[in-house]
Amino acid sequence: MKLTKLPLVAALSLLVLSSNAWAQSTKRLIDEVNPFIGTSNFGTTNPGAVVPNGLMSITPFNVSGSPELNKFDKDKRWWSTPYTADNKFFSGFSHVNLSGVGCPELGSIIVSASAGDLDVDYTHYGSAMSEEKAHPGYYSVQLNKHKIKAEVTATQRTAVSAFTFERGGKSNILVNLGLGLTNESGATVRFLNDSTIVGSKLMGTFCYAPQAVFNQYFAIRISRRAPASGYWKKQPPMEGVEAEWDKDQGKYKIYPTYRKEISGNDIGVWFSYDTKPGETIYVQTGVSFVSEENALLNLTTEQPKLDFAAVRRAAEDSWEKALRVVEVEGGTTDQRKIFYTALYHLLIHPNILQDVNGQYPMMGSLQTATTKHDRYTVYSLWDTYRNVHPLLSILYPRKQLAMVETMLDMYKEGGWLPKWELYGQETFTMEGDPSIIVINDTWQRGIRDFDTKLAYEAMLKGATTPGKDNKLRPDFDDYASRGYVPLREKFDNSVSHALEYYIADWNLSQFASAMGKKKDAQLFARRASGYKHYYDKETGLLRPILPDGKFLTPFHPTLGRDFEPNPGFHEGNSWNYSFYVPHDIRGLAKLMGGERKFVDKLQSVFDKENYDPANEPDIAYPYLFTYFPKEAWRTQRITSQLLSKYYRNEPSGIPGNDDTGAMSAWAIFSMLGFYPDCPGSMSYGLTTPTFDKVTIHLDTKYYKNPTLVIETRPVDEHTNRQRIYFDEFQIGNKLYKNTYRINHDELMNAGKITFFTKLVGGTPEITVD
Amino acid sequence: MKLTKLPLVAALSLLVLSSNAWAQSTKRLIDEVNPFIGTSNFGTTNPGAVVPNGLMSITPFNVSGSPELNKFDKDKRWWSTPYTADNKFFSGFSHVNLSGVGCPELGSIIVSASAGDLDVDYTHYGSAMSEEKAHPGYYSVQLNKHKIKAEVTATQRTAVSAFTFERGGKSNILVNLGLGLTNESGATVRFLNDSTIVGSKLMGTFCYAPQAVFNQYFAIRISRRAPASGYWKKQPPMEGVEAEWDKDQGKYKIYPTYRKEISGNDIGVWFSYDTKPGETIYVQTGVSFVSEENALLNLTTEQPKLDFAAVRRAAEDSWEKALRVVEVEGGTTDQRKIFYTALYHLLIHPNILQDVNGQYPMMGSLQTATTKHDRYTVYSLWDTYRNVHPLLSILYPRKQLAMVETMLDMYKEGGWLPKWELYGQETFTMEGDPSIIVINDTWQRGIRDFDTKLAYEAMLKGATTPGKDNKLRPDFDDYASRGYVPLREKFDNSVSHALEYYIADWNLSQFASAMGKKKDAQLFARRASGYKHYYDKETGLLRPILPDGKFLTPFHPTLGRDFEPNPGFHEGNSWNYSFYVPHDIRGLAKLMGGERKFVDKLQSVFDKENYDPANEPDIAYPYLFTYFPKEAWRTQRITSQLLSKYYRNEPSGIPGNDDTGAMSAWAIFSMLGFYPDCPGSMSYGLTTPTFDKVTIHLDTKYYKNPTLVIETRPVDEHTNRQRIYFDEFQIGNKLYKNTYRINHDELMNAGKITFFTKLVGGTPEITVD
């Protein structure tokens, strides 16, 4: 996914380790989460309140309105998050936000408070912010200008904000429907009664996909009836004599008495009070993507009464329960925070979409349907097929099942499996046919209680529909007839497209086999080997092919770093893609001249800074050394280095966009010691685990053993240095030597796996300094 | 009411008379209406389709978008009408329009059609217009650019447009919700199904009264399902890099698939077709000021099926029936057109507000209530109390009764009688306490079946509430304590305010007497004589008084012509107001030094061009001579001159803003031969009627005789010149000599009144050349 990187410190420093073990048994795991991780360095995560996979998220919005207090402004550059730790000008809490994405969307319905006379211009009522606290399901901040403490918590579909007016006196609640992260515009709102408003705002220009629009409905209830309330609207400017007559033109017009619908590009609702010192006013907000009625129903169902503390407690409990699926012992405070925050970020998206009555907007059509399983949305599948869904299948298989069921429902509703789905709309962001991979991967892991016949039909549609009718594979004809996609336009990402089709078709081949469709399996397996067309002996890399069958010349393999456009590749250069044949690493190695040449070339990616730790095409590269046992120490060294360098307990502690959890999933797998470098294949590359002991509680509906324990001795007692290498591990009574890959079933059924670690690795043996 | 005048030709030319009598018996009266009268010279009437007092009016909108084809642009100057005969750039048909007002409002929901590729920018799809035809309840125009014939007709609450695509091929229907005459902004709309949309647009900054806002709801049904349809929205402009990424920024974005609510400042809906040559597509539109549901209910009730011809026929029949209340014989073609068009304009406002189910928005509150009688809206009472309501009481007493009942309901709902009410909102435009006058006048005329107790209570509220709580009389305290309103701010219109209070209180005194409230009657009669405070012996005129009791110095009695601001007077100068004491003309004459001085001074108003025929304060001046029988020939001469000069069968044929019928009512009364120069008093000034014979069909619920016939011989057979003078008239067997005023009951019960006309009048006898 698109991101813009801050320059990163290249130096690799040793971890500062805590000296004694951590007794985690009585401590709450939610206390190990630092929601500020990822809120700088373009991580684009949010510190606000959300429950696991909740539709509602409420987060501070601080990316507009003050060049003085803000380092970044949403309108001055590519910007995709409502909050950054780099900024200090608070405009309110936005309701429903995307976490870890690279394109601006949502981040609207912005509720705030102010003290003093009513002023509805957010550049005026916005305030310097301080004393931020964030905890799963809870966030608070001090609004310095107004001496207001602002706190928020959330349920699945609702939020509640508490504004405490420390000084009392003139006080205002402000609901801003004009400001927002989305580049769409226009809202409508009306008073349902004195204390309740309902309305909707248009969203959806994600990644500047102009047609993936949808409406966010909301219902907002104020805890105290306001003596004065009304709307505001920025009036269009007038010119000449008209401008003299209309005192509101070009300004925020205040409507103190009008109560029916108001609509416009930049509108809002205000409530004014005379508060007592220390008085708290609460704002309860329900949202829906179906209707105003459902937004209100969600609100009255999930918050039948006003009880901020109870909502917060429930939110915390839901996180505690979700996180406790993995219990770790040992590691440093920072490592635990990094780990549990990554797990927290894994559980943001996809999030549920259905209302409390089961209704949701159907894929594409915007018609309403009712679901029996959780209906999910926000499928950033190009990112998440690689590791998020495999990890969900391991830790939360029932969620993963509902996600697959949702994908099949989307096919039934919209005619296609999703690619980058957002609130019922296909944004067609990124490339490939990723749903195939997710569904096969899920099935291969033993989560099979979905409609496999329908799934196969759906997969075949993307894999076989010719011509322009193929919405998922726009270059299907070329791909099917030639076995590759030629470069037909300068920046058509043709090689990236084809590489995604190969891994998708390899998965489809696996699934076809499982379904007993031998001929299909052969066809798709054959297609999956088409990557060889791109192999250029001259450079030893994958290289774009022109329509006449010749390689693109000139060819600059390093062109394309940092999202620089380059022919044939999307968000990367040839180095970032040339090893992306996860289903045939041995075949690729052979093509590249054998193991030695392959390994040297792969190592050079890291040595010559052609590795991008913040984008998906190459994130499994570190694990590819495990295919060659003698070289597996490189995996162990590199993952240790990457974890240490890029994953930190601080706002900039994610290497770039979290990509709806893909970066976090990389960290989780890498800290646990195994990685699904080829999704759909049940083989993991292994690396040295981070913690002394990890207990994964497995769902016995899908896994034989209730737990998988991973034991390690990662810290050397004498030197206090990290033992980042291993050559041996043990399962039961069986000792594995020089084995660096393991099968899924074997691992899941192990009960316990013990890694024997050491300070040195490789030949000649080396250490990390 | 505010208007801006075009320079008027000063010359007075004789009427060109048709040589033979007109047999009107078989001809339809609707054919005598020319809806283009008043559509230039700031008459601000509309040529479009409307039924008598209908909520719906649909009219061509041609006041924006083309400096080349339009002489006037709504945004370049004070402009208050959706249409002018001076312009030729058609942007569509606006639904619900104000007729004859001086401030911009409504004129929105603009439906049009285009040929060729879809272009939603009205400056592009707008077209030169030609071949206009207007007839009561029907209007058609040729859209030259697109070779489309566009026709409209209306029911009470709905309209239907017919667009005939002469060439066929690519064809579009466009519903523009951004463009409009109103200075408010913002609309919302959604597809109910493929062929039906519903939504609302905010209205209400009438006369730049910022808070008198209200929503206009609409439901629009297209006769043919469109193969392609969707929304558009003008996207807010972006700057810098964002502007490069978002191809829609600052432009009209097209939404071809999205179907749920869309909201914004400048939005619209389009339907695209491939039509056959000559194919007609119909657009049926219902409106409501209560809800979308009611707009749809109005549509499905009043147009259960699509039948343009039937709707047109019904509209014409309703006009024919309404106009046939007065049947004229004789007169020129132009005179008949002027007369029946004035009668047509009399029946535009107030118009009904309630939906087919009786629901309407309550006064001020925007809550919904249900009415049993017709609920009226658009009360321009400062204009209409003088002659519109007296005329309605004579010709359409049941309508007038419902209008009074509505005013009393407004008092019950909003706490105050109306002043300038617009769609349930009090705009507080102009001054005075005009409802008192309307209600008393109605009662005095014998229309008494309303709640007089409530009426009296309501009247007293404005007349007795002290301080700032008095919403109708903001300067009540001064007025009550001093007997006049001193000038406290430069342009506070203080004298105009007080003059309005005097005539209101004189009416209240009459009503109090009728209610048996003697003491009250005395109090208000005393107040009504307070005008004497303003009489300045030095200038012989009414003159502003400063808070210290002294007259304003310097004082420029002629300052204030043509709406030039001037201290103490509103929309006029001291000359326009100094005779405005209609309830005590004899007292005023005494003050001014007796009959001779009074008459000379009054005559000088006309001679020195201090008379404004296009605004209300002085429009009864011509009739004041009738108080002095020897001078009544002046009335006859002046009304003849004014009718001839300012009322013409052409677009500029109303002297200025029609003021929701006040100018038209002046013409009707003047052509009939009598005028209510003091509303509330049942005494008329007489002048020479225009037609050979007029038969007024009276409502026998209120009037003893079913008809009143007015016979005249206005044309001299020998010279073919108009006999504009009379000194004698006859009722039954009684001949009245040198009598120029008549009592209401006497006239209404006359059965027949015959005027004996002559070519010369006055002493010495004079003629008009």
C-alpha cells in the first residue's frame, strides 16, 4: 500500500534488554498495548477507542487547521490518517476511521467541545492538545485552550465522548460534518428531538477512486438538553452588491431556530450550555452504513443508557479476551508492547459492517440485506492475503471463517470476489486476484465449513473470464494467451499484475486439486509457472516484456524505490519483486543459476538497501533463505535486525503504513518464530522467537491441541545479549537439526516446540553487533 | 415593496380603441390573460404554469448563466424573479416561485433537458429560448440549442414538464438542485427507484432575512426509465498536490452508479436516453413543505397517472372558473387583457400550503399540523392589506375567510399575527401591524364566520405588548408613550412605522367597537390620530421627529425617491407618505389648511413627479380627491392617465413589482370604477369605469345580490375618444349627482350601477390630450 516514508536511521543497535523476567499472569494484557505505536512515520494507525473488529472507531482528529501546531496538514500532501503524533492541534473526535491505510478516507463526523462564546470555525475552536492517554478502548486528552478534558470509549457500533468543562460557564458541543479526512463532500443532518440528531455524510474517494462512494449514517445523542442549539453552514461566497446584502455569504451562518433537514458541503450542529465547573457533557454516537434508523437503533441497543465507565469496561474486557489468545513470557517491556500492540492492530480490520439487526449494504448495489454471520468490511487484500489472514486463521479461525463467508456473499451480491473492498464498494485499488489466495489458504488450514462449491465458482470467475468483462484481472487476455502480461502502457504495473496472478493461480490449482478438479489444477499450475517469461538472464532479474515479446530496454532495476513510478512494477522496483514467486522458490533459484547465486543475490537486496520493509512484495524475502538450510542463519539475523530497527515502542515504531495489520502480522509471526512466506502453502519459514515462552490458545473446533507453546531461551544469561540464532528445535521427543521450515499441521499439533538458541550463527559463525 | 424601476416613458398617449364591441359570451376568459404582462420592468411576475392560489408554480428560469443572451443576471444586482422577458438564456423550469415580490427567494428545483452528450454544467446545457407561449396553466418554449420543445402545466401541488426531442438520439433530463433564485444553499436527494427521486432543498433568506429558512421537499418521477442515470455534484476545489490527484476537484463530479442520499451545495440528478425523433419524456414533480413523503403523496394523488393534456385541461378549467367571477363587455383587446391578467395575478398569492392530506408546517416551529380549511402562505401584508384583501373579500370571500382563518392559526401556532409570512416563517419584512387591518376589513365586509374573540386577542397582542417582546411593533414603547415614533437611528423608517400603526389602530378601534369594547375603541382611536405630531407647518408635510421632540433638521422632503434611503421613511419620501392617513383625510386636510391647500398640494404630488405608482404608500392618492366633490374630476383624470401609462398589454405593463397582486388589484379596482382608499372603512372613492359593462358574480353566502353590474359608456361614438369623466351615476331609480364616494353595502347591494360619462370634466372643463 502507498505510503511516504520518513528517512530512517540506518544504524542497527542492540536491543536494551530488561534484566529480569516478567510475571504476566496477574497483569492485564491490555496494559501491554501502546495505541500510539504506528501514529507517526506514516504508520497511519489511530490512538482512539475501538473494540476488536468494531465498526466504530473514534479517534482524535489533528491533521488540519493549524500550521503552527501541526507538522503535517491533510491538504498539503498525500495524507491518509486522521491523527498523527507529530501534530498538536485537536479539532475533535472523528467517528469511524481506517487504521493503517495509505489513502485518505472516512475520518469524519467530528465531535468536539469549546469554552466561551460559540464559534463554529474549527480553526478557531480547535485547541492545542496535551496529556494524551491511550489504552485499548479508551483515549483521553486535555484541550488546553478550553480547559476541557475529553475522553472517549466505544462499543462495536457506537461511541461515547465525555467532555469535562473544568472552568464551567459558556460551553459548547460542536458536531462538524464538513471537516474530515475523506475527499468526498456533502452531508445532511436534522434534529430528531432537542437532544438527538441524525444524518449522513458521503464518503468514498479512497485512493482517488471516484466512484466507490457510500454514505455514513449517524445518530448523536447529547446527555444534557441544551438551552441553545442549532446548525451552522458555510455559505457559498457571493460577489459584488450581493455580498454586501448577505451578511452570511462566505461565512459560517448560524441557524439558532431552524430544526428540519439542513444539507451542504460544510455544515455542523452546535449545542450551547452554561456549565458548572467540572461538569461533564456526554455525546453518544451510533453509526450505520444502512440508514439513519439503523444508526439510531445501534445507539439505543448498544448504549441503552448513558454509562461511560461501563462502556469503557466492556471495551477493555473485549480486548483482554481477544489478546489473551496469545500469552507471552519474557522479553523486554518494549518487546511485549510491540507484540501486543501488533496483535491489537491485527484486530482492527476487516471490521464488522452489519447493524445490530443484521442489516448491511450489499456489495456494490447499496441495497440492504441481512446477514447471519458477522459481515466484514475493509478488505485490503493485496496487503492482507500474505500474512494477516493466515494469522487470523491460526489465532481467530471463527473470525476468519466469517471473513471468507463475507467474501463469498460479496461474490453473490456483486458478481465478483473482493480486491480492495471498502464499506460495500470495490475500490479496485492495487492488483491481482487476492481472494483466491485467502480462501485457499483458509481451507488448507482446515477451516472448511464454508460453501466450497460456491467458492470455487467465484474463484474461477476471476481466473477465466475473458476480455474487459474481467473486473479483477483487466489484462486477462494477455495473461491467458501469453502466460505473462506485456507492458502496454508506461506505468501499467504489468509485471506486478502477472506476479499476483501467478500466486493466485497457484493457490487456485491447490484448491482445484482439493475439489477433485484435476484438469483445472493442471491448467492453473501451468499458468503459475509463467513467471519464468520475465526472467532476464542479462540482469538476473524479472524484467518487463514489451508486446513484441522483447524485454523493455533500457531497464533500470533500482528505479522505483520509495513509490517512484517505474515501468512494470507497482510500488517497488524489480528488486522488490524479482523474488516474489513464493510458490516456486526452488524453481526461481534454479532459474537464477542455483542456490549460491540465488542466495547471494537475495542477500544483496538487503546489503544494497533494495529491501523495503514497509511494503508487501518483498516482506517475505528474509524467510526465503530457509529453503537452503545452510543459509537459514541469514533469516535469523535479518529478522532480528528488522524487528529491532523498524518495530519499536514509540509512535514511529512501524516501518510505514501498517496496511490494515500486514506490518503488524509480520512482526507477530517473526516474534513467534515462524512465517507463512507462501500463502496457501502450509509450510512456514522459521526464525528465532523473541520471547522465553509463548502460549497460543488454539480453537479446538479447528485445532487438535488446545494450546501451542513456543519455548525459547532468547537471552544469554552471561552476556545478557540476545541469542538470535538457532540450529535445533524440539517437538515432543524429536530433535530437529538444521531444519528451518515446518509444516502447518506439524506445528499446530506440536503442543510444544522448543528452540535451542545461540549467540552465533552461520559459517563462518558471526554475531550481530 | 422593494423594486428597481426602469425609466418610464413620460408621455401619456391616448388609448387606441377597438372599433366594435366584443362578444365575449362564447370566448374563454383564459384567452384574455397574457401571463407575460409584468415579466419585465421589474414586475417580477412569471409566465409559467400555476393554478389559482396553487402551491406549485413552474416557470422558466432564465436569469443566470449567459452574459450574452441575458440582459439581467440574478447575481449581478438586486434581482427577485426567476424569469424576465428581457433575457433569452433558458436554464430549466423552476418549481415553486414567488410572483410579484421584491426579494429573491425560491425559484429552485430546476428541471431541464438537453441533447447530445451529458454535460451537467447549466452554463453549457442552458440554451437560447424562443417561440414562448404562455396561457393560464400552460407554458411552452423552444430550446434552440437542443431542438427540444419544452412544455409545462400544473396542478395545485404538482407540475408536469414535457420535453420533446425533435431530432432524437442522445437526450438528457437534468434536475439541478444547486442553481436557484434563493440565496440559501444546500440540498439532499436520493433515488427512490429507477424513475423516482425525492429530496429537499433549503430556502429562505427572503429580503436577506437570514433566519426565515425552510425546506422545500420534492418528489420527481420520470416517464421513461433511463438506461443511464445518476447524480452530479460540484466538488469543492483543492489546492496543490491534492488537486492533481483528485480529477473531480472543483468540477462537476458525475456519479453513474451511486443511488443513496447525496447532499451538497451544488448537486443534481441526470437521466440519459437514446430517444427516437420526436419522442417526448415527461417529468412529474410534486412538492411539499412538510416532508418528502408528502411531496410524493401530493404527486401520486394529484397525478395518479401521466396525462399532460388532462392536467393542462384541468388547470385551464380552474382558471376559467376563477376568472368568470367577473365578466366584462366592451373595452379594447388590450384593456381586457390587462384586466384579466390583473385578475390572474390577484389569484397567485397567498397560495395554499397544505398537502393533500391537510398537513402543513406550523408557523415558526416547523412542526407539522393538519388543517381543515385551506392553509395559506406568502402573506405580503404591508402590500396586500390595502387592496388585495378587500378585492378578495368582494370577489372570492371564501378564499378570504380561509386566509383570515390561516392568520389566526398562525397566531395560535407562533404567538403573533403575520407581517410578511413565507412558508411558515415570519420574515419581518416591511413594517406596521397589517393583519389587524386585514381582519377588520374582512369583518366589516360581512365575512365574519371566524373566531372573532381569538382575532381580537391576537390583534391586541401586537397593539399592547410593551418593550422588545413586541415582535410586530419594535418601537411600541415610544409609540404608546409619545403617540409617535421618534427617529432614533438614521434609517429607522420611524415615520413610516408610525403611519402604519395609526391605520392599524384605527382599524383596531373599529373592530373593538364591533366587539363592544368601547374603552379599547376609544384608546385606539386616540392613538390613530397621533399622526398630527408629524405635521410640520413649515413644509406642510409629515416630518421626522427627533427623540427630543424637535423636527429633524435639515429635512429634504423629496429625498427618498426610487428607494433611495432617507431618514424616517421606508421606500419613499415625505411626499409619498404625507397623505397616508387614509382614516382621517378630512382631518389631514384641515391640518394642511383646508380643502384648497390640501387639493393643491395633493395635485402637486402628481405634477412634480413625487407620485410613485409602483409602491404602496401613495397608491391611493389619486382617490383622495373624491373626498371633495368639486375636485373628483382629478381622480378620474389621474386614474385614467395612470392606467394608460403604466398598465399595458406587454411585459413591462405593470409599473413595478406587482407586490403579490397589489398593483394588479389597483388596476382592477380602477378599471371597475371604485377603490378602497381606506382599508377597514367601507367607503370607496369612485372613478370612471373602463368597460361598457361588467358583471360581478357575488357569493350569495355573503352578498344579498348574486350579481353586481357596472354599466358605463366609456367611448364617445362620434369621436371614438374615451369619455373619462362622470358627474352622475344611477342605482335603481336613484340618480346620484356630484357624488364620488360610495358605501360598500350600497354598492354591493346595488344590483346595477350605471355611470354617465362625458368627454370633459372639472372646472373649467378640461379633457385629456
